[in-house]
Amino acid sequence: MSRSPLPLAVIGVLALGSLAACGGSDGGAADGECVVKIGSIFSQTGAASAFGADGERAIELAVKDANAAGFQVDGKDCTIDYKAVDLASDPNKAAGLTQDLITGFGAKFVFGPDMAAAVPPAATAVQRAGDVMMLSVSTGMDAYAGKGDPFFRLSPNDTTMVNDGYIPAAVEQLPDVKDIAMLMTDDDTGKALAEGYAASFENNGVTVSQTEFYDPASTNFAPIVQRIKDGVQGIFIGYNNDSAASAIMDAAAEAGLPQVYLTRGISAQPGVAREDTLDAYTWLVLGADPLYPADDEQKQFIAKFTDAYDIPDGEMTYFPFVHYDYVGMLVQAMEEAGTTTDVEAISEALRGSSYDGVVRLSFDADGLNTSPMGLGVLREGQGEVVSFGGQ
């Protein structure tokens, strides 16, 4: 397989290490002048840990880099004090963990959670506290981001990301696929997304002739794929994770179904691991893809990240690309607002802003994410990334 750099609509050569150095260090703030409290809630353990662990690591690495570079806000030398808590892939823990970060640790900025079902309880805790910002990549943030409150989704909303971007791009890459089956988790988010996805496929000339919902805790997918009828030309695996997608693909191959997969919320890795048996595999690229870096800056970041956390080659997820630079963007907003404590002023500085780091990030004037995205497609052992979206 070719894994040479491929074009992505990501611009930027500035990493967090290029933040203007103003006398900060990796330790506490000079004379205790200015300490920014940042917390995170990621699934470091459990079913969602493949992505959650990388999200937590990305924030940790970004904080270290920001502190090493140093930054000044309103004439004061500042550093970041960071605390991570483990969601353990259990949304029921979200409210308590968020409250502990806010009241116990004093966090003014909370990254995560990384599961859609965990967003509402975490958001409620943030709203009750007041003057606290929440930043999450999760689909669940669509109910909160861009509505004037300090809630920011670390990727475009699902309509922009999938319906208006990824699905049209995937259909264009697979012109012979006209009839697909959709597999979605049997929960509120999966059901809500399925209707929109089906409509988007239909608008782009592809019929979703069958939709199967399954328990999110499923590990045996043989009974599920056996319900898929003859005649479909591909399978859309939506709102999921790498391990479930891999199990679905193996079960579908065993059942003799067409080996054409369109995925959402899943990385290149399940396809790459099965490239010899696939006809086609597509995935959504947020920020950048660790297997297909677009430039030397992304290559260097991948090497830095995998070395720092002793991650085997090919096992880094895309989560670092949708978390690391946002710490730098947050620092940039604090510098512009001239405050580390007035969350509304910092939120206003984020709205309409952009940031050139390892990848390019941007928000519109309402605070909706407009960062570039891409479509990854794997065919005949060869992969490429096609860019779309962004401002």
C-alpha cells in the first residue's frame, strides 16, 4: 500500500511550540501570577479507549508544549495546570467527573467527553457552574455548539461533516455503488443520525434499502449481518468505532457480503488491516490521517506523538489531530481577549477565529467549527485522501 503524503485541505506549519515565548516554563507560573486550569474527560479505559486514550494524550502533550514555550496574557506570564479524569467508556460517570473537575480542581476549560451519550450530563454540569467552557469532538455537541454559549465542537457539525461533505464525496468516489445497507447503533444518537444519512445518500443517487440497528455493546455481529438482504452493493457503518467496525467487516466477509464499506467515526485502520480482501473502503478524515500525512509538519507530529507514548507504528488514531492544536487555539484566544478567567470574552475571541498549527482550525462567527476535512478511500491496496470543506 502506498502511504506517501497526499493532499489534504489542511494548511499550517505552526505547532504549539511556536507560541510566543514569554518567560513561561513547564512548571508553575512565575510567582503564581497566572495559572490556567484545564481538565479533560476521556475514556482512557473501556470500549472507547482506543480513541479516548489518544485524546487525553494529545491534550497532555499540548499542555506540556504550551508551558515549555510560555505565553503571556494581560502582561502576566502564564502556565497551564492540567488534570485528566477517566470516563472509562461509561456515560453515567460524566456528570460526577465534570463536577469534580470544576469544583474540586477548579477547571475553567473542560475537554471532552468523547462519547455522545456523555455530553448532555457533562454539559449540564458546565451550565450549572457557569463561566466554564466545554470543548468536545463528540456528535452530542451539536445540541450546544454555535448557540451563543461557551460550547465548542472540535469538528464541524454532523450535517456539514457528513451529509454535506463526506457522503457526496464518497458517492463520487464509488460511482458503481447504488444500493447499500446501513448499520447503526440502537441508541438515540444512532437513530437520529440514520434518518439524515439515508436522506443524504438518496440525494446523491444511492438507495439505503435496509437499515439495521444493533445494541452498542454488541460483539457478535454474525446475526446482524445475516439479516442483510441479497442485492446490496455495499455497507455503511455509521456512528461507531474501529473495533466494532472491524468485527462487522469480518462477519460480513464470512457471510459472503460485498466487501465495499463506507464508514463514519472510524479510522483507516480497519480497512488497511483487511486491504487484501476489500473491494473498497472509505473513511472520514478529520484534521489529518496518521497513515496518510499531508506534509512534513504532520509527519513530525506523528513521530513526536508516537515516540512520546510508545505507540506502535500504524496504531495512532486521528484523535490527536482533533485535540492537540485546540489547546494552542485556546491560548491564542486568551491572549487576544486579555484574560484567562472571563470565559465569555475568551469564547468571543474563539468565534470567527482560525489557527495554523499541525493542522488548520477555524470557527465561524457563531462558534461553529469550519475546519477542513477529507475523504479517505482505499481500493486495490492503494489509499488516497480527497479534501473538502473548510474556510
